[in-house]
Amino acid sequence: MKSSKLIMGCLATLSLTAGASSVHAEVDRDAIAERLKPAGNLCLQGEDCGTAAAREAEADAPANGIDGGAIYNRVCMACHETGAAGAPVRGDEDGWADRIDKGWDTLLDHSINGFNAMPARGGNPNLSDEEVAASTAYLLEPVMDVPDVAEDAAADEEAVTEEGAVEEEAAAVAAEEAVEDEAIEEAATEEAAPADEEPAHAGIDGEAIYNQACMACHMTGAAGAPIRGDEGAWGERMEQGMDTLYDHAINGIGAMPPKGGQANLSDDEVRAATDYLVEPTR
Ligand code: HEC
Ligand code: HEC
């Protein structure tokens, strides 16, 4: 009698636990599907995806601070939940072990300015430094101690806003300078380029470069990358003309990192890979 009660008790506990965890799993799945929706649609050509994402994130944010989790879900999760393009996965201790040794300041700098295949501000240039900091804190919080960015923002909102304005201004100036630098660099390259009929990248094996540098995103559609051979995804992009496509492949656009994140590739190598990428939809 006593023992059967005990067993019943155990069973009840078990089924409660099982019930609870399956509900939890369902909620998680729905939440993830819901979050992936806007992330998957991010950064379509011609859309001002950064502002949209920031605005949506703001709508979700608690009135008194920046909701790093919401920004993370919309901007960073597409890569950092799946490991797309080699992104370290949130909560994966091994994936982060060496990175956290760099310290918060460097990691934040890499979130803001980009790092290899990690696009600056996750590919959303309209995120403020504070928004990037809050989402970085959310990304890193399972694996390291992070400054309480959101609480700081709440504690002294005015100061943060002022500081943010100054920092944003500085960022805008820096971005402008970068564009100018790039223009100068480009002009120099153009001058130096031989006035040949045959494009300089004609002899380069674009397929090999594509396989090594572009495929991770352009075969899977990671982070919203247009898939090679997908007419629907490339139709409008092709209308921009090859020169614009080369420019975007070399200098980046939206969540597409410059040179696919491999700064060591030459411009001509990226052009050759672009030829291979768009060849089926040309
Ligand atoms: C398009 C995919 C993509 C998106 C979107 C993205 N990341 Fe990343 N992230 C990467 C990849 C790839 C790396 C690894 C880069 C490397 O180490 O070469 C990375 C690395 C990082 C790192 C570690 C940098 C280091 O020094 O080790 C931080 C921090 C980070 N991302 C933050 C963010 C934040 C915050 C967001 C959203 C605002 C974001 N990422 C969005 C792809 C992405
Ligand atoms: C980390 C993921 C990632 C990698 C790696 C990557 N791409 Fe992309 N690429 C994207 C995304 C995302 C877009 C869509 C960007 C947008 O339109 O906002 C894109 C778009 C493009 C476009 C179209 C641009 C336009 O104006 O429509 C070209 C061309 C391109 N990529 C070339 C390349 C080449 C060449 C490589 C390799 C050298 C490469 N990509 C590697 C993510 C990536």
C-alpha cells in the first residue's frame, strides 16, 4: 500500500516533469521559428534592413533600456544559433574558450567593426553601439562575465543617450572616411589596371574560390544569402549589372561581409568567384 503510493507519487512526478519539458520544447520551437522569420528575411536587396530590425527590436525592448536578447534574436541568431559561416554558437563553451580570452573590449570591438566573416554590426549598420553592446552581452553571457549593459542604460538613460549620439556621430564620420578611403583606393586600382579587353580575373579558378570562401552561405542561404542557381533570389540582383555585383562582393552589403570575410582574397579572385556564383542565373 505504502510502496504503491510511493510509486504513484513517482509516476506523477515523472509525468509532470515530462509534461513540463515537452511544453517547454514546444514553446522553444515556436519561439525559434518566430525569431527566425524576420532573421531569414533580413537584408534583401534594396531594403533598409538595419533600421527595420532596430525598430522592431526597440518595439520589444523594455521601456527603460535596450533589450539585447531581442536584438540578438533578430540580428545575430541567424548565424550564432546555427554556427552558419563558422560563427561560434551561443553557449558553446569550446567554441568560445579562446575568444573570451580576448576580453570584453576586443569582442565588442569585433561586433561593432566586424571580424573576418563576422560582418560589422551583424550586417545592420543602423544598430547603435549600445544596441550592438547589448546583443553582444546577451550572446556572451552564458560563457563569460559581461558588463551589465542593459542595466547601465536603464540606470542612466540620459547619459547613455548623449554618449550614444556622440558615438554614433563618430561612427558616421568613421564610416564616411572609410568610404572615402575605399573610393581613393578604388581609383588607384583602376588607374593601375591594364586597359585590356580581357578582364584581369579571366584566368582565375572562381569555382575553387567559391567553394572555399562563398559556399558556406551561398549554398545554404545562411543569413539570407541568395542561393547559387536560385532564379527567384538572383533575378533582381542580376539587373544591377556585374560591376555592382563585383562591388558588393568586394566591399560587402547588408549581412554579406566584404570578400565573404576573407580579406586576403584579391579583388580579382572575388570577381572570379562572383562569376562562378552567378553563372547559372546569368
Ligand atoms: C552573417 C553571419 C553573422 C551574423 C549575422 C553575426 N555574426 Fe558574429 N560572427 C560570425 C562569424 C562567422 C564569426 C567568427 C569570425 C571569426 O572568428 O573568424 C563571428 C564572431 C563573433 C564574435 C567573436 C569575435 C571574436 O573576436 O572572436 C562576436 C562577439 C560576435 N560575432 C558578435 C555578434 C553579434 C553581437 C551579432 C549581432 C549584432 C552578430 N555577431 C551577428 C557571423 C555572424
Ligand atoms: C557569411 C555569409 C556569406 C559569405 C561567406 C559570402 N556571402 Fe555573399 N551574400 C551574403 C548575404 C547575406 C547576401 C545578401 C546581402 C544583401 O543583399 O543584403 C549576399 C549577397 C551576395 C551578392 C549579391 C549582392 C547584390 O548586390 O545583390 C554577391 C554577388 C555575393 N554575395 C558574392 C559573394 C562572393 C563572391 C563570396 C565569396 C568570396 C560571398 N558572397 C561570400 C552572405 C555571404
